[in-house]
Amino acid sequence: MCVLEEGPDRSRWRRALVIAALLLAAIGFGWLTFRNGPSSHPRPAAVIEEANGRLEVLIGKGYWRQLLPGEGLPKGMVLRTLKGANSSLRMAGGAVVRLGADSRVQLVAADIRLEQGALDVDVSGVQPGSHPLEVRTPFGVIRDAGPRFEVRCDQAANPPLRVRVREGSITFEGAGRSSRVAAGEELAARHDGAVMRSPL
């Protein structure tokens, strides 16, 4: 009985085919995993609803990428609008946050941190049982808020922070103190921590 031995070239070719097939399978599985969004890709912290002008996300030290409506963003992302631009985000809990021009924010868990610029917030669409939206600033935190209020933060101004309540009320916590502001009122926070309330 004659047995044909497999030559070294054919053996190497077969091993190469097996390795290539395994690599293709791994790539295909990874693509499906990314596309279908498993547990390693949790629900986004916010989704871009509108982008009038240029809205950008920080993707590396000094590098920004333009965002388009429909894109979802995980927590931790830093966003900015450029001059003359404004954008609208729907937060995971259902609140709608509109960014004014020259604004910079960070998505912090289910909340948003305003570093500079302006926000117009509408929490009327927040889903029951969802985490209530908090707006964090360098001067304090706005919580128990709704349904509509505006926040303006300009660290070069005096006062640097203003909160205008259009409907409902908000609680502002800063410098170890808590202030309640009702509809038709404005809160101004100074650099030294002092807080003033006045009619709109």
C-alpha cells in the first residue's frame, strides 16, 4: 500500500488558510458585536438631536471631531460649539439640553457639566424613575430642577454664573450653601461664593 506524504509547501499553505479563516471570523464577530451594541457598549449618555453650525467632540489632546445629528455619546465626552453655532442634545433620562454658541460641556454620568457658555434646559420629557438631570458648574450644582431653566457661565465675567428659571424651580448648591430659585427669578453666583437672587 502506497501512502502519499504531504509536502512542506502544502502543509504551510494549509496552516496559512486556517489562520486566515480564524482572523476573518474574529473580525466578523468584533464587527457584529460593535454594530449590535452588547453590554460592553452601554446606552449613550446623550444623543445629538440638532447641530446648527459646528458641534465637536474632543477625541485626543488638542484634536476635535465634528458631530452630526443622530450620533450617540458615552459619558466622559467633552463637547464644544463654535462661534455662531448651537446644538441640541437629548440626555439618557429624556431631558433636552440646548447648547449656545462658544459653549463647552462634559457628559458626566447622566448629568452635564458646563465649563463655559450657555445651556437652555427642558426636563419636561424626563422619564419616570430616571435619574433627574443635574447641571454642574465650576461654582456649584443645579439640581431638583425643572421644567425649564437657563444657565450662563462665563468665568471672566462678574458674576460668572447666572441661572434663570423660566418654569418650575431649581435648587442651587455651592460654597456649602443651598438656594431655592422659583420661576421668574434669576440666581447669580460670584467668584467668592456669594449668591444673589433677583426678579427676571
